[in-house]
Amino acid sequence: MAMLEVKNLGISFGGLRAVDDFNLSIEQGQLYGLIGPNGAGKTTIFNMLTGVYKPTDGKIFLDGEDITGKSTIEINKEGIARTFQNIRLFSDLSVLDNVKAGLHNQKEYEYSTLTGILRLPRYHQAEKAMNEKAMELLKVFELDGEADYKASNLPYGKQRKLEIARALATNPKLLLLDEPAAGMNPNETKELMETIHFVRDNFHMTILLIEHDMKLVSGICEKLTVLNFGQVLACGETSDVLRNPEVVKAYLGE
């Protein structure tokens, strides 16, 4: 059974059909790419997968469970986390507190508002556990030395790493990366490729990413789906898809 199964997904905004009859199947542990020209509907699909938009039609299954139309919070608890093309960190909070924010969806760290106000023992237990878990994640990404820095003071490449660390703090099954290499220089992109491989292999993560950097896509994605004008143009093994004449014409512009 596929980790993510998307069947005949579609959405309309007024009279505009933004995505039509979209199908996707991703196996556990796969590193899968979703590419296409600007405006093809890629981020719209991410928004449907994460509950930001409710599909007009079609179904979304995560580990066999129908999550179609559920709220963003519900879908996150079911096991989907994402990053964004434009980094959305809590810029005025510390690096540590950004990761801790991702832990609050898990029952083991929950406490009531009253418990927090009164600083009851459960509050201290949960905060201690969250600090320890957050530091573990930061160490993985070599950000533990900057735990007390404001997130906005990190270099761009490290902000990307922090956003991935925060997403992983929600304990997802499926990680969606929205143009993670956007704005990066070649050295940062190379490091990002290593980071994504590390996350997949060490966290046993299934990853779906949107990306325009073809060097990154060809270097890490095992399979690709190409979207054009809201419809699937091609899908399959990465090398085969990137050689597809229709893909070359519509997307690569060669």
C-alpha cells in the first residue's frame, strides 16, 4: 500500500479549473518530485494535501486513511508536515523555540492552559522534555550551537534547515518541501541535497518536493510527476521524465 495515494484530485476557483484529475502514488521511503512551470498548480496541490484548500473533487489517502477535506491541524496530526517556498519561521523567537513550536501537536508534551499559568509540575515536565527533544533535532542539523539565537539572525541556508527541523518535530510520515532550494547559492544547494538525503535515510521519511532547480531534482528524486496547466503531463522515473520531449518543450524550454 502506498504511503500517499491521490485519486482524481481537482479544485476550481470560480470558473477557473486550477487542478484537474490529478493522480499520484508515493511509496514509503520514496523521494518524489513534483515539477512544472510557474502557475502549473504545484503549490495548489500542496495546499490541498495539507488542508489549506478543500478539493472540489477527488480523494487523498495517507497510509490508507481518507484525509480528504480535513483541517490543517488534523492532517498534521495524521502525519503530513510541510515547509514553504518563502521561509515561514517565527523570526523573533529563538531557534530552540521554533522547533519546540513543532512539538506542541504531540500528546506527550501537552498540558492545559491553567497548568501553564500556574507552572504546575506537569508544565515543567513537558517543557523539559520538549527542550531535550528540540535540542536533539537541532544537533542533527548542526544548529544546537545556535539554539539561543533569534531565528532571523541565522544565515539563509541555516534558516532552511531550521524550517525542516521544525517540520520534523511534528513527527510526520510524509514531509512536503516547497522549493527548498529557492534563493540558495550552489554551495547551499549542495548542502541541502545532503540534508534531504540524510532526513530520508535517518528519519525513515517519505518526501515529496516541489523544485525548479533541475540539478537538485535530478540528483535526489527517484520519481517525478510533471504538472502543466493543472494537469499531469508526465510521470515516472526521473531520468525518463526529464528526457520526455513533451516535458522538455513545456517545462525545460529546450
